[in-house]
Amino acid sequence: MVEFYKTNIDEFDKSKNGGAITDDIAEDGVKNNLLPDVRSRIAEQGGEKFVKFFIKSTTNIVDVGVAISQSSASPTEEVYISLAGGDEYERDLDKESMRFYGAFVVESYDKESKKAVADVDVSDFVKADDTVTFYDSDNLKIVSFEVDSVSAKEITFKEVNDTDVASHTGASTIIIDALDAEAEAGFWIKQKIGAFTEAMEQNLDNFTLNVWYDKK
């Protein structure tokens, strides 16, 4: 079983590495469990927020994949969430050099050419040799493909199977080789807020963290 843990600092602070892991578990489906509400000044001017969290497993696991998957309505175009992780980000917290991973919706897919067309330009968060994982409407993993090349909205995969990923959500995935029981791995969430963002009538501005793995 994998659980998500908060840190003791929720603001981006290079000198403090985003905070140490605590015993405070980020409960599923709880409002503001990782990200606070957007402040009115940031909503008007636009900006970014960085928050760190950890994952920890109760058993030894291998081939761990971590991704943010989200529907087309969540987050909104004005508020976008992406994910960074790996040991290099524990040592170097230069936010300009951090590699972030994000999600998209497949507008069209051609199995013969191994190409998918996304609803947005994915070149900032999907790269060659990435693993892209596709999810159904319940955020359950369908299949994963390895990326050959990316050009704006178009993604070409190295190999595909008979799974039709059209209209599904895809997410570039952070891969960890192994995580021993009670060991922890740190990640960063980046929240990008567009200028003149307005409050939503319904609370659709949320995201889903997906972790898939095999037991060692």
C-alpha cells in the first residue's frame, strides 16, 4: 500500500528543501489536502506555487510509476498542475531547471502511425523516452506506451498494442526502479495560475495523483 505524506513546509523554500516528511497523511478527497486555495492577489496577477510531498509504501515495490492524471475539466485552463520528482530534485531546487510531468486528453489516435494528438501543446511536459500512462474515466490505468518523439500536440510512440487510447487522459509518468518498505520518495507539485483567474462556481479544480507498481 502506498500513501501520500505532507511536509512541514508548504511553500517553495530552496534553503529548506521544501520541508521534511511528517506523519501527516494527505487523505484522499479532502479539500486543500496538499494545495491551499489560490489567494486573490495571485488569482489576479498570475503566478506559480511549489509544494512538496512524499510517498511511502508498506511493502517492497518495484517499477513504480507516479503521475498526475486529470480530466479535461480539472484543473481549468487557468490553473494547471504538474509534477516533478527524483533524487536530482532533492539536491538542486532551482525551479527553472526542474523537469515537470503533466497530463493531457487524447483528441485523436492512429494505431498504424503510432501517433496521438493531444488537446494541448505537450512539448513542455512530455519528452522522448518518457513513459506515458493512459487512464479511464475512473482514473484507473489502461496502458503505458514509451515516447519516441514529440512535436507540439503530436506524440509518436515507439511501440503500441491494440488498445485504443482516443478520448482518454494521458500523463507523462515518473518512473522509480524500486522503493523499499517504509522508504520514502519526495516529489514537487507545481501549480501554475493564469492572470485574472476567477473562482469556480463548482469545485472542479482538483487533481488526481496516480501511483502504480509491482510488489518486489
